[in-house]
Amino acid sequence: MLWERGLVVLQLGDTAIGDQGARALAAALHAGAMPEGQQLWLASTPMSEVGRAAVQAAAAMRDQLRVCW
């Protein structure tokens, strides 16, 4: 059943996640969060290139996880 798969899509676009949130999100992904994740939406967030790079590096460990800027 679909709900047994865990979190597949996380929509954080148009939020104030910023760099602190980006670091926390990257750490969570490195720790194994969203093991079956397919989409991570981060469009229109006040995240710097450093924050984006941290999230992108963590997401790159997963072939199926697509980050949507």
C-alpha cells in the first residue's frame, strides 16, 4: 500500500527554509531520512548557493530523489 512506502514527496517550496534549514535537511538525508523519496521541492526558498549545494550533495546519494528548484 502507498502509505507503507514512507515519505515520497516533500514540498518545502515557498517557505523560509533558508540555509539553516538546508543544513538540517542535508543532515537528515545523510542520516537516512526519506529512504524512498522521489521528489524534494525547494523552489522559491531564500537558500544561498551554499545551502543548495549541501542539499544537492545529500540528495545525490539517492538515484531516485529529484530536487526541484
